[in-house]
Amino acid sequence: MARSCLVPLLLAATLVAGCGNDGARPATQVAAKVNADELTVHELNLFLAASPDADADAKRALLDQLIDRQLARQQAIARKLDRFPAVMQAIEVAKSDVLARAYLEQIAAAQPRPSAEEIHRYYAEHPELFAQRRLFELEEIVVLPQEGLAERLREYAGRVRSGSAVAAWLRSERAQFTESRSVRAAEHVPLDLLPRLQAMTPGETLFVEGGGRLNVFTLVSATAAPLDEASAAPHIAQLLSNQHLAQAIQREMAQLKGASRIEYLGEFAAAAGGSSPRAAATDEAAPPPRPDFGKAVRGLR
């Protein structure tokens, strides 16, 4: 039990401490000494990368956490925990993760930035996200599916113009559900749902089934909130960069798999359907990932 509890701590430590390697550190300013070990400002800054505006108190608190981590690491090595099979396996997993991430970051660095023409074309092709952008006030009912309910709920929701009426009907059916009310910008609405939502008038309901649940949306109001091209350009550029990177990684993985011998063994051999190792692992015909503008403009209102 003690072994398994220590694995997550040691795994986290390896990401900055060189996966257990005690080799020489690059010359840099020392932030603290923990017995014979040094914690550098460079090491501290790696953890602060996600919080560049951290104040002095936050930096000191993080340094104290790194000191605790280093003390625990020293004790783990002193007790030869780094020789436990589970810990050794966790270290190897962490090393593999770091190396794979470095390779993908190298691919990302090689991708060109979207051109002004690409950005303009995307803006023009998606007026629902920009020039005709709206803020939708919605009442949402999420229903736990039960046998025979979906079809009857779809039929009833299509006849009424009130979320409260749908909720009352669900209570009469003894269905389990939750109700909520929110305002969603167009970019935070699934792209396949957005055209249907734009065509609705206040009071209309929309039934959606998927993801193991039933949803009934009632449109309360739709307010125009257009976004001009200059304001949208940085977010579109980020979106297209993410899309291009995903496609580049997909192509790279397809090429690597096509040039490699990959065999599924044991219980996974049957799942591969008896196809050849290379064919089972390669899917060059997979469609490109669909853009997710909502992630690119998270927080935009």
C-alpha cells in the first residue's frame, strides 16, 4: 500500500528532476538548498509558466512546495524506493510522456502561422460566429434516459412552447431530470446545434438526444452580439493553428504507423479483427478534426 501511495509523488518529481537523473544542472541562480541538492530559479520558473503574474508570496509558497517535494525525493532514494518495480515503471512512463510531448512540440513549432487570407475566409464562412453572432439565453432540462421515454419526450417537447410545461410533464412521468438556466455565446454552442438554435424563436423548445442523456432546450431570448473581423482575427488565428497542428500530428502518426510494425497481442489481437499489424494501426482516411471555436475564444463575451 505504501508503495502505491508514493508512486504519484515520485512520478510528479521526475518531470522536473530529470526522471531520477542526478546529473549536473545547468549553471543558473539557486533559489534554495535542500541538504546537498539545489533548487534553481530556472526550475521554479518551469512551474510558474502557467502563472506568469504570480506575486512574491505565491512564488515563495511554490518554492516551499518544491522543497517538500525534494525532501520526499531524497527520502525515497535513501530508502531505495526508486528500485521498487512500480516506481521504476512510473518513472519510465513519465520519461516516455516527456519525450513524446517534446516531439509533438517540435512538430508544433514547425507549423506556419495562418495567413491573413485564411483568417478572412474563415470569418466570412462563419457569420453565425462573428457578423451574426448572438447570445442565447437558454433553459435546459437534462433527463436521465429510461425505456420508452425518449420518443414520447421528443413528441411532447415539439408541441409546447414552455420549459416549465416540459418539466411538469416529466414529473408526471416520474422521470429523473435537472433544470438550469444560462446564457451561451454562439461559439459555446456545438456547431451542429447552432443553426437549429438560430432558427428558433423565443419560447420554442429543442429536443436533443446524445451522449447518454436527453436534453430539452427552451430559448428564452437571443441577443445580437456581432464580432468584427479585427476583434475576431487573433482568436481565429489560434483556432486555425490548433486545427493545422492536429492535422499535422494526425498525418505524422499515420506515416509513422505505416512505416512501423505494430502487433496487437493477447486479448487485443481479437479486437484488431485479424487484420495485418500495419493495417490495423493505420487510418489515413480519418477525417480532419472539426474546428472548436469555443475553445479558441474561451472567456470572450
